[in-house]
Amino acid sequence: MVFYKESDFAETSIGDFPKDWKIVALGDVARVKGGKRVPKGEKLVDFKTGFPYVRIVDFKNSTVDVSGLKYLLPETHEKIKNYTISSDDVYISIAGTIGLAGLIPPELHGANLTENAAKLCDLREVRKEFLAYLLNSESLREQITGLVGKGTQPKLALFRIESLKLPLPSSSEQGKISELLGVVDSVIGLVDEVIAKTERLKKGLMQELLTKGIGHKEYKDTPIGKTPKEWEVVQLDGLILDVKNGFASGKRDEEGIVQIRMNNVSIDGRLLLDTYLKVPIPENIDVWLLKTNDFLFNNTNSIDLVGKSAIFKSAPFPCTFSNHFTRMRFREDRVLPEMILYHFIAHWEKGYFKSVAIRHVGQAAVHTQYLLRLKIPLPPLSEQKKIVDVLSTVDNKLALERKEKMRLQRIKRGLMDLLLTGKVRVKVD
């Protein structure tokens, strides 16, 4: 491909674009149709029935993640059979997480579509790949944000989607731009495959090491199953020096202190501080300041996320934690906090915390007194260190792979900004 820097721009209602590009309303180049909710009294199933049902949670990386796909029973499909999406269409989410756009893979051609998304079909003058990239660009995201209806459950109305303004180069240039961005997406996809493979490796190692340990030949029956003969089975409260719940703060204060919140902890045990919230400094701040190796358990969240955990190591600023967390400090002469973390990740993946949580409206909670009664198998410290070393090595590999993915995503965003605005053009024959 040959690239060149554009210098001849025209001012439009949505910004400056090359003079030979068109500005069109989405409704002029596509039909917008909604999906359909599962009829009242009907349920989705996990086993394949031949009638996949695509939900918002399945939208990932501008395509559909089939790993958690749900299906309709034949009789349910019959009732909503007209609300399908094809591999020639573009999807866009209109409720919940609004503005996710992408393409349907060929194997899901004809799948039913959730009522929380719309399909853009019967495309004219715009290629589906280009439209998907365009809808994920910064300029279109700004437009979408401005069109979202106000209310307790924000939603993007179908007629508003039709009013979105699209900058369109020629079909040939659309194809070249999509081809280039598609190459970057392919590389990102390869990294995703490596990450998924490494995650499967970690999960297998955890299942083996946390129950069978390293080099054991003799096992014993315990209340939580077979464990190596030399291991103990202990309640969590026997390993803890201190337990503390965080403090609530509905206010923000840029001059205040960082407070770790639910979105700062991932489901695989990472503490994420790329973004954070500052709150007013409470009285007796010292009791809520985090120290190295403090263990954070997410005691309150949605039913699918309650029980996430992480270990605080360090940060370039003082950190506290919200009332959605229980902080635990463990006896260093008995247990490594990483050992507890891997056990908790395993429990979360099996749905244990979800099963014991007390459900409230929209949320679920695991009470501290119940948490402290949890029994875990405990090797000697020397073996704990070996187990943690193995699993930490895999975690370090995952961290490098995720860092590479982030680098590629930054490259893609940079290319999208240049190519989808016409600042840099692709020469077409």
C-alpha cells in the first residue's frame, strides 16, 4: 500500500475531512432494525440447539465471542424467528454498554439478536468492515454518546442511530483502510490466542498444584476432599492477623486520596490502577491505608462478580479501599497471601462465592463471618513457595502478553485516527 498525507480538507458539521469524502446519515446507507428479547417464561440454554442467541456479553473485539454462547430451544426460536442477524450485517449495542459495534462471524449467520442491540443491514455505499471500524472510532463514539437518551436505564434509540453522520471515502479506499486495520486485528487475534492458551495452562496448573501439590504420593481424605498426607486443612480465620472492611464515600475529591473500588480488581486476581478515583480523606485515615501484601476480597458486587480478590503490593500514591472490600492481613509464618489468592481465584471460577452470597436488589454480598469459616488445604511454607513460584511464572508470562496486546491496540487506535479521518490516505488505483 502507498500512503500520503492529505492537505485538502473541507469543514463539515462533524469535523474536517478530505474534500472528496462524503458526509452521509447512517440511515441513508443502511437500514436499522432491532433485536428481540426472549419471550416471557422462556429460557436460554447452554447446549447447542442450532439456534444461537447473541447477547451484549458476547460482543468482543468487534466480533462475537462464542465461548459463552447461549441457545434458544426450537419452540422459543419459532416465536422470535424474524429477529435474526446475518454475517452481512453490522451490530451495535443500544443498551447496557452502548456503542459496541462489530461483525457477525459466518458460523453465526442467522443467529437471533438480543433486544439490547440493533443490526445495520441492507448496506449501500458503505462496506460492512469499514462501517464497523467507523462506529468504533473516537469521532463516532462522541456522536453516539450525544444521542443516548437520559434516564435510569440509558438507551440508544433506533431512529437516533439513523441520524449518525458518517464520513465516507470511495468504496475502494474503504476497502484498503479496512484491509490495513484488519491486518492489525489479525495480529491482535494471534496474541489473544496465546493469552487464552496461557490462561488454560494456568487453570490446569492451579487445579493440579492446589490439590495435589508437588511430588506427593500419599493422600488422605479430608472434609474438603483428598489432599497430600503432609498438608493441613485450616479455616481462614486461623491464618489471619487482622480483618477490616473499607469505608463508603459517594463523593469525589481530586485533592483527596485514592480509593480502590470494584472495577480496580480483575476476575483473575490483578489489581488495576490505570484509572482510579480520589475521595475525601476520612478521619483515622491510617486504619484504611493499604500496606504491602494486604489481601482485598470484593465482598459486594453483582452476583456474577462478587468474590473477586487481589493483593496490594505497591503504588506510586497512598491507597485506601471502599466498603465493597474486606481487607485481610495474614500470618507470614503460616501462609503466603499469593497462596490464598490462587485458592480464591479457583473458588471464584467454580462459582463458589456466587453460591454462598446473600442476594440483594441488583447486588450480592459474602459476609465476613462466613468468609472466615472457609476451609483450605495448606502445605508447609516451603512447598507453598514452590507452588507460588510456578504459578507466578505463568502470571508474569500473561502480563507480558497483555502488555503486547495493549501496545498493538494503541497502534490500531493511532491508525484509526489517521485513516478514518483522512489525515493519512491510502492510494487507490
